[in-house]
Amino acid sequence: MSYFEYRGDTLYVEGLPLDQIANQVGTPTYVYSRAALTQNFRAYADACRAHGRGESGAIVCYSVKSNSNLAVLNLLGQLGSGFDIVSGGELLRVLAAGGDPRKVIFSGVGKSEEEIKLALSHDILCFNVESIPELHRLSAIASSMGRQARVSLRVNPDVDPKTHPYISTGLKDNKFGIAFEDALETYRIAHSLPHIEVTGIDCHIGSQLLDDAPLLEALDKVIELVDQLQSMGIALHHLDIGGGIGITYDNEKPVAVADYLARLFKRIDHWRAEKYDGAPISVMFEPGRSIVGNAGVLLTRVEYLKHGATKNFAVVDAAMNDLMRPAMYEAWHGVQSVNRRDATAMSYDVVGPVCESGDWLARNRQLTLAPGDLLAIMSAGAYGMTMASNYNTRGRAAEVLVDGSRFSVIRRRENPKDLFALESIVE
Ligand SMILES: *Cc1c(COP(=O)(O)O)cnc(C)c1O
């Protein structure tokens, strides 16, 4: 169910009218629904449980980069989530939010020495390694610290996820992962390194996938490798199929998480029964967007209406620095009036105040608007605030978490002084 719905002519989040938040906190503001976050996380957790996977049989490692607010991480951690991080900074966030480092996996192509040291010192669950030089670096650092690094190799299954090229990661010519044909040799090297403990295999083929067929195809290729590794004497304890399930922005119909997981577990169970006498293998997921995307909106206020020769513009107080996705991927976000009014709609481009032609949030939308109106940019919970910048010396938006008819500010709005506090003038 959606937790963003009209009651009469007012858009609510859970039991709270969105205009109440705007009036108290100002705009632009990201608003997240605790109930929606919980529901989306439970779709994964419940499906794992329904297929006989307990605490260690399946771990959902929420992808921190999709929305890394401490309150969001804390909530998901309390629900039992692990975390997929891509930087040392994200690890420190997870720890500050009370997350369990033994449920943290570290992905990414460019892990620095400092980041590796930090992660080893917190004894994280696993490093998802993306290259041979990274293996050597990891082994050397683990050796100097007298530790073992648990490792999974991110393989590139060369499966086309049929999504936007910028968010597709599993094809041959991509910077991510280890080429499928190099995987066995890379595992052999990993296995030979003294401070590396090979524990798993992973892949992540892309984002905003509406169909699970490419994910199941990737699973089949990963399974093939696990069998080959087994015959080389390298037994894996887990396989991680990444994130990537899409959400509805407009009228997309993404596969239901429960259906995807049912198909995935069915294949895995069948395979384990056939080849390993039913010996289980732990399964991991790295979902981001499908947990937070539809759990958040960006609230913004109309500053001006500008009626041009061929177009009408609604200039709002949110901009590309707040929500980068339209400018970066030409992404489509729904736009809803927080207070619906009864008048004929006109076509508007919804644009921000930033000095770039790419600064638009939505184009050609039928809206009934007056200056001062509030708009909700829908489905903005994932890759919204985490990709925000301070371009044009604009403070980043406030963030609010709603629970029923109450809300908490979970990140205060940045003020201009925050923005240059780290700078100094040369005497
Ligand atoms: C971004 C990312 C994810 C999350 O992807 P979603 O499409 O948001 O589910 C998972 N794993 C890795 C390695 C990523 O880079």
C-alpha cells in the first residue's frame, strides 16, 4: 500500500498532512514514511523467512548509498538489516546509527588503504572485491594488522539488465566487477593469499530492473561458477545477487519482491538438492531503491509562475542540487499538488532556481498552480538526498521522518554558514 495519499484535497503522508510539515520545517524538505520503509524492508525479510532462511541463511544488506540518513539506517538496522557500503564514510554512518559491523559488506572498485583498515578494524562481514590489485592490497593490509579478510569476488555475469546505461553495471564493457572468464583464475589467486579467506561470490547487474529475468540469468551464471570453484576445492559459504529491483515512478510495473525471491530460492533449493545433498548456502541481497525509493517525497514550494512564448514554467524552491536524477538520467518523477484546487490545469515545466538549463525536475505536467503552492515530487526517497550537492551555495534540504501523525526532523536544513565553514581566506 502507498503511504502517500489524498484525504479530500490534501496530500497526506501516513496520518499527517504534508502542508503541516512544510509550514513547520520549510521547503525544500525530504519526507520519509517510517511505515513505508518498514513495509518495503519486510517484503525482503518475510520472503526470506517464508523460504526457510533464518538469521544466517539470508541477509538483506541495505545499500547505504541510496539513502544514508542515520535515522533511516537506524530503523532498518532495528528491523534486522545488514548494510552494503561503498566507502569508509558509509561504514562510519552505519556504526553511528547503531548498525552491526558483522552484517556489513563493502562494495566498490576503489577502496583506499585507509578505508580497508577501518573496515578490517571493525571486522566487517565481507569485502566484495572487484580486481586483482585490490586483492593484493587487502591481503597486505590484513597481514600487517594480523587479521583475516573475508572476501567475495564481484563477478560480471555479462547480463543485459535492460535499464538505463548509466545504471547498468553487469555488462562486459563496464568498470564494475571481474570479467566472467577471469573469475576462476582470480579465485585461485585469492585462495592462495594467506590473509584472505574466500567466503562468497557476488554480482550486481544494474538498477531499476522491472523484470527479474536478468537477475535469474545472473544467478544461473553465478551458480555455474560456484560449481566450478567447488571442483577446484574452493567451497563458498554465500552468494550475493546484489540489488536492483525497480520501483514505480510513473506506470512501471516492477516484479513483486516476494515473487522474485520465490523464484530465486526455488532455483537455489533445487540446485543445492541436486548437487550438494541439500547443504544450504547463505544468500545475500543488496537492495536500495526498492526499500527507500517510494518511501520518500521531496516537498517544494512554487516561487513564481512564468508564462513564456511556448512554455509555462513553475519555478520552485527545490532544484537539481536537491534532486539530481532528472538532470542526470532524465528520470521521471511524479508531481502532486499538496493542496488540490478546482480549476483548469495547464502544462508546466517544473524547474529550480539553479543557473543551468538542465535544472528541471519535471516537464510538461498538467498542474493547477498558484504562486506559493506546495508540490510533492514523488518517489524521491532513493538517490535523492544522497546525491544532493551545494551547487550555487544552496544549503541541502531538511529531512523529516514521519511515524503515524507525528514527525521528527532527522537532518536540519543547512544554512549558508555551514556551507563555507571549512573554507579560509589566505592572509
Ligand atoms: C547501488 C548498488 C546497489 C543498490 O542498487 P538498487 O538498484 O538501489 O537496489 C547494490 N549493490 C551495489 C554494489 C550497488 O552499487
